[in-house]
Amino acid sequence: MAETEPYENALDSIPGAHPYPRTSRYHDAEIGVHRRADGIEVRYTKRRLLPPLTEETKPHVVGAGERPDLLGQRFLGDPGQWWRIADANPVLDPRELTDEPGRVIGIPLAGGFPHGERRV
């Protein structure tokens, strides 16, 4: 039985390929490479720093029972985009966004268009 080669990431052979989809908060994160003592390279995602708070937002008063993923679905059309709401607000834990009904948070405008207008 032949010895198998170490696992190789299929994306390694595609120039410019990134392991995260475009909608992921890690899409623009830098990918690092660590070489182990045995010579095997291990890829990892480097630390993601929060972007400056420059994205235009609209205020939203948090209601009872709301969650970041539900807000992502409601305002951005994708529950997985909750991280954009978290990035637009100064919180350490995304659950802080909705743990206090009555809190006012900023919701990024969908698609970056003024006043939430969606262009088709």
C-alpha cells in the first residue's frame, strides 16, 4: 500500500483563490502560512481587525426577542450577514446588539445605497 501525500488544499493550485466566500467577514482577511518542524505548511487566517466605523447606517430600536441573525435577514437579506451589523456598532460580543430591548443600534444600509434603496 502506497503512503499517501499530506492533505493539499484544492485552492492552493488556483491563483488568487480564497478559502472564504465573498459574503464572509473573513473574505478579505490575510491567509498566513506556518511551516511545521516536519516541513508541512499549515495555512491559517490571520487576525481580522474591525474596519473603521465609516459605513452609513440607519438607527434601529431593538425589540424583545430579536437576534443578530434575524436582523441580518430582515435588513440585509441574509442571516449570515449579522457580522456587518456587529461591525457597525461598538460591541465586543454580537449578542450585546440585541440583549437589551430598547437599545438603539446602527444597521448598515443594504448594498451601500443611500437610504436602503436596492438597485436591480
